Amino acid sequence: MNNQFDFTGRSAVVTGGASGIGLVVSRLLAEAGAEVHIFDTTPNAASSHPGFCFHTVDIAESQAVNHEVSTLPTGTNLLVNNAGITRDRTVQKMSDEEWQSVISVNLTGAFNMIRALTPLMRSAGEGRIVNIASINGLRGKFGQANYAAAKAGLIGLTKSVARELGPKLVTVNAVAPGMVLTEMTKELPEEVLARSMEETVLNRLAEADDIALTVLFLLSDSARMITGEVVRVDAGQYI
């Protein structure tokens, strides 16, 4: 573990922390001393880490979020909005449910979490929020109008909340990954991964640790003067 990060005595919430990037973020936070509260829909073996407290919750449901947040330690002031789903389809073929479900989880869910946790951060006198966006929220992507729109909205939410909470010493930033090699993406067709690789300038794809370490930096005191920013971690895909 990088000694730069020490979250001993801190309490953090990670949405979608039972798998993928969220799980890696949760593990690194726990290794750095944090008490990690995972908000996700389904627990699994990986989320039974001794440093984790699992909360079964659908973050798209504001009342459920409010209830679970009410059970958190009063000093909880670290939040990682990582939960996200995809329902890829071209606009012409996209159903109402495919559109709304992605918006509800990826954007409204983050809003619900920020709104519910803001009082705890204000009481603590400081806080850190990191939203996991996507380069596709910056550039768009064929077949991902719902996902790209949600992530673009998340970037706008990041900047707006950074302005609102800045006077309370709460920083709000976004990390925008490109293609990331997780267990899920490794199962994609080889040609899909090859196209993403061709877009990069480093000729390699990011791994979950690359995203997680950026998140930990933004949560740490080393980033206390950074807010309202979108940090791309994409091996140069966007450029």
C-alpha cells in the first residue's frame, strides 16, 4: 500500500463497492485504515472483507439511501460515487426502461448520495466527494446515449456541488476512466478491446488499480486544494 495515503479513523462510503473498480477502491481504503461502508444491491464473498460494512440498498431510491445514511457514523465525510450500470442500445431502439434505469442509477443515485451525506460532511467541517464519470461523458459514444448522458450529467453535478460545498471545505471531483481492464471488460469480444487499445497513446489499457489510486489521491489531504476537476485516467484515449 502506498504510504502516502493514511485514512486511519476515517469513515468512507463507496457505492457499487462489491465488484470492479468500486471493490478495489474499497480494499485500498480499508488497507489505508478507513472504515468502509459499501452501498450496493447484492453482497458477495468479495464484499465480506473485515474492513467493510455492507449496506444492501438501491441508491436510485432516495428513501432507502436516507435510511442507510442515517445508520452511518457521525464523522463520515468521504464518499465515492462509483455505482453504475449500462444498457447499451442505439437511440432509435432504446426503450424507456433502458434509458431511465441508467439515468436513475448513474446520475440520480449519485445525487441521492450527495444530498444525504452533505449534512454529515458539514458537521464534520470538511469532506471529500469523488464521482466516477467516464470519458464517454465528455465525448459521447455510439450506442451509449443513456450512459454518456448520465456521465455528462455527473460531471455537471460535480462542478455545481463543488461550488455549493466549497465554503464548507468539502471538495468535489470526478475521475473519468476510459476502457478499464476489469473482470467484466476482459470478457468483451477481442475486437472491442482492440479498438479501445488503438485509441490510446500509451498502447495499453488502464487497470482498476490505476483508477482506484487516483480516487484515493483525491480523497486524501494531498488533494485538499483540488475541487471541481475532472481527471481523465484513460491512457490517452480521449485525446
